[in-house]
Amino acid sequence: MDETNPVNHVTLVRGGAPFFEELIHLIEQAREYLQLMFYIFDEDATGEMVLDALSAAARRGVTVYLVVDGYGSKPFSESRQRELRKAGVKFRSFAPIKGIRFSSVGRRMHTKTIVCDHKMAMVGGINISDKYHGSDTQPAWLDYAVKVSGPDCQRLHSLYELFWKRSFLNPRQIRNKEKIIEGIMRKGDYVNWLVNDRLRGFNLVSKSYFLAVHKARHEVIILNSYFWPGINFIRELRAAGERGVSVKLILPALSDSIIFRNATRYFYKVLFRIKNTEVYEWKQSVLHGKVALADDTWATVGSYNLNMLSAFRSIELNAVITDGTFISSMRAELGAVMKASEKIDPEEFIKRTGYLGSFLNMVSYFLLHLSLLILLFFSRKD
């Protein structure tokens, strides 16, 4: 951490109990504003705990805004919605499935964000649900968020206001895209907030990943839950490996989406041929994280998956951090994850998968590809 800048602090937070303890602490600390956006917000024990804390904050005079995705989050019960309104929580559901056009099904609000009093924030890949919290009998899904305190949170507060007012999502505002981007990300900031919403002209997270791999000279580590990259990103990884960069990929052995996991494994035969590349599979729980680092100069934490859905259809938000101390701490965390994972031996993997497994992986890949083409076709009709 840069001690000459004492008002900005950045910390990596692992999912499970540590994340939810930080989340509840932020809510309880709030005095003016709370702004939350979550793709999944389940009305289970974990969700109830967070909703109770939000209601209590609203009752003590905090202005509370909550946006959930209309597809990822099931509608709250009528009694819970009445309680939230009575407490003063301002609630919206992004593009609820009922009555929307088919073209909007794939365009989801995939972000996971909380901003507190313009001064503190957490951004990552962790949703509000029991499976992300974990229990004595069920380990939490492996995921991460970044906790930020300091003036950089003011720009995230402004970004949230754009989402809330829907001006950010309005195609008529695209003519002001450069001005909006300038307000979100300015060179030299301690933390940069990057948005991906390709259908509205924003692809900052995608560009940041490409540029980081392109500039890497020593090391790239990527932990990603739904790894289904395009050919151009594979080419960047291949070029990095060719120039001697160590490329390490931490991918899921367990997933909530078998088709995505199989499609990811379809890429293994390509990854195995890239020089200086190692593939690891995390087996202790479902892997849901979306983090990466390159050398000592770039790290990212957020909601963006390295796949075509995040690149072309979803609304995503990532933090990019360039502080060397933070990157070192992330490297240590990912090193511990790799140590606890299985390093995939190419020959053994091919033998273990067999012809049937290889066929299923191929079918999964092409089914996902076909689904994306259909979504993109209908989006052009919008």
C-alpha cells in the first residue's frame, strides 16, 4: 500500500463469512447513503440477514438504494417488499423477465457492488445467497471482492447514480459516452472502475484484460469461473507464452453450470499447446471468482467472466488496481489456491477424459456458441 496516500486503502476479501462480515459492517457503519447492485439476491438465511441490516439502516435515516437483476434474483415475497418499502429502502429490479423482449434475456445486470457514504465500497463476484456464505456442512463458493476506502469511491457513487436514473442504460446517452467514461475512470487514480456493457458501447473491462496480457513480461495469473474466451484472447495468451511469460490459469473442477465447465475443458487441448502455460483445477468447492493479475503492475477483481456473455451481453463492473503491495497480496492468495488445486497433466487429462468426455465437451462448447449467436441476432433487431 502506498503510505504517501493514506486516504486510499484497498484490500482483497475472500468470499464466505469474511465477505459477509465486511458487508454487514459496511451497512452498520453507513450514516448517509447505501447503494447496492447484485445479480443474485436470494431470500434465504443470508439474504434475510442482509435485508434486515438494510432495513435497520433505512430506519435510522440512511438513504438505501437496492438494485437486483430481474432474472438472477427471484422476486422478493410481497411481505418482504412491504417491509422494505415501510422501512424506506428504495428498490428496483433490473429488466424483470415478465413482459420483456427476448433480446433482453441475455443482457443482464451482472454486477455485485455496494457503496457506503461515498467513502467505502466493495466490488467483486460475490452474490447474496447461502451458497456464497457457506456453512458448517457446505463450503462457500470460492470468490473474491475488493474493499476500497477513500476518494476513489466517490466516482463509484456517481456511477451508481447513473445506473439508478437509467441514463447510463439509455441508448440516447451514447453520444456522451466519452464524457461518461471520463467521469468513471481518470488516469492516475488509485483504483479504476471499469464497465462492460457492449450493447451500449462500453467494453472497458475487455480492453483492460487484453492490454494487461499484451503488456505482460513475466507473469499472468487468471482465476475464472466460466472460462470461454474468444479466439483473440487465446492468441494474446499464446503470444505471451511465446515471449516467455508464465501463464497460470485456475479453473473450476466443480461448477453450478456443467455445460460451461465442459465448454471450458474443450479449450484445454488448445491451452496445453501454449508455451509456459499451466492449468489448475480447484476441487474443494464451486469456483465462482473472477480475478487476475499481470506482473506487478495490474490486477482486477469484479464480475467479468472471460467469456462471450460478459464481453457482449452483460453489464459488468470491475476494479483495476495498480498498487504493487495489493498485487503481491493477491499473488500470495492465488498461490495458496494453486497449491490446494490439482495441476492438470495434459496426457493424464486426455486419457481420463476419453472419447465420450471429449465429445461432450465439444457439444457443450458449440451449444454455448449457438446460444450466443441467437442472442446477438435478436439484439440487432432491437
